[in-house]
Amino acid sequence: MSSILSLKGVSKSYGSTHVLENISLDIEPGEVVVIVGFSGAGKSTLISLLCGLDKPDSGEVVFKGAPASGPGPERMLVFQNYSLLPWLNAYDNVALAVEQVFSRWPKEKQQAHIERYINMVGLDHAWDRKPAQLSGGMRQRVALARALATDPEVLLMDEPLSALDALTRATLQDALERIARTSGKTIVLVTNDVDEAILLADRIIPLSAGPKATLGPEFAIHIPRPRERRALNHDPEFRHVRTAVIDYLLSTKRHPRPSVAAPAPLPAVILEPSS
């Protein structure tokens, strides 16, 4: 099977900071790939390169066998910070994207399509609320519905749950697992949460600590779907992969401590008696 999206020897720097070094990655159609790494390692840079919002200094981004020179509706990105228009309600935020991508559809077909994806993320009761009237988790559901409604061939996700509280994050992780299982979409997600990665992924690839971050060994996840988080804690493969991924990530952070010069002696200070 040929890859749908690839990075070929990609490196990226910002000024004197070398973020990514010689990254090669092949994404197969229909698989869920999760890149897991420390904050600041370059995960967002990697996902920006995949979606075309940024260009590599060297190497190439390839989509379906052809160079990908910029962003396109076939590679839709879900951001960390929702990126919703505050003056539009949930329905209209999704509609704006649908109208751009499917402008030739009749209004009735667009409306049914929008409603399908709002219902898919569980927002049928809040479609008329503006972002300020929605919780963080609900805003992220709108962002996810907007991305899915454009029917991209690849859904890219830049730590979409990182700003949420633990309970809301768990709820949306379960929703993402269901969507990944039922939609058949090719999904690439970056996160710093190893448990989240195992819950969602067909394949996990750790990103080493920066600078000059590189991809480490991949871990195929053979745990059957649907995956239930309470059962995962007792699954031997879950425990094995979790330990292996964490051990690899920690190994990339183990640098020798720099030598510290002995402190210079303090000058002698003589206090004059007060008059």
C-alpha cells in the first residue's frame, strides 16, 4: 500500500534553533498515527509541515506521491486553541468551512451535512451558541466538527485536548477513539500524553527531545478496538508499550550535567560604624 502523506528527510530551523533534524515518516491511508513527545520538542512544527502551513529547510513533504507545497482542504488541521470565530454560533462556524469546500452543493445538502457532524460530536443541543457560551470542551468539539465536515483525506491534530481539564479531556479522548474507529479517516495526532496515544493510535512514534529532534522507534498497537480506558490498565500490551515509550523519551533527555566552575570568592566587606 502506498503512503498517503510522507515526510522525506525533513529538517527545520528557526534562526539558530534547529528544531527538527532529518525526519522521515510515511502515513498509510486509514491509519491513526500519534507522535508523542515532550513540550517544546517540535511536535507543532512537525504537524505544521504536514499540513503545509510551514515549509521545510530541507527535505520534502509528499501527498499522494506529489510534492505538497502548501495547505489544502485534503489536509485539515485541528488547532490547540479552537480558532473559532467568536461572532458566529457553533453551526455557523462549521457552515463557514463547508460552504468554502462544497460551494457547489445546494443549501439543503450543505445543511444536512453540517447537522450530521454537529450531531457526531454531540453538540446538537448547543448548535446555536456562540463560542463565549460554550465550555472549552464544547469549543473543541466545534473545531473537530468543522474539520471533519470538510471531509479531508487526512485529519491533522495539534494537541487538541491539551488545554482541557482531565475529565473533559477523557471524555473527548473517548469521542476521538469512536470517530477514528467509525470514520475510517487517516489521522495524525501529536500529544505529550502517552496514555492518550495508546488509546487512539494504530501506531505510536516518539519524537526525541530537542534541539534537532528526530523520530524514534515506532510502536504498533495491537489492542482491539473499541478500546475502553478502564480495561487498558489491565492490558499487558498497554503496560509494555507505555513503559517502552516513556523509557525512550526519558533516554533522550539524559544529557551529562555541565561542569560548573567554582564560585569566585566574595570580596571582604568592612562595615563602617554608624555615627
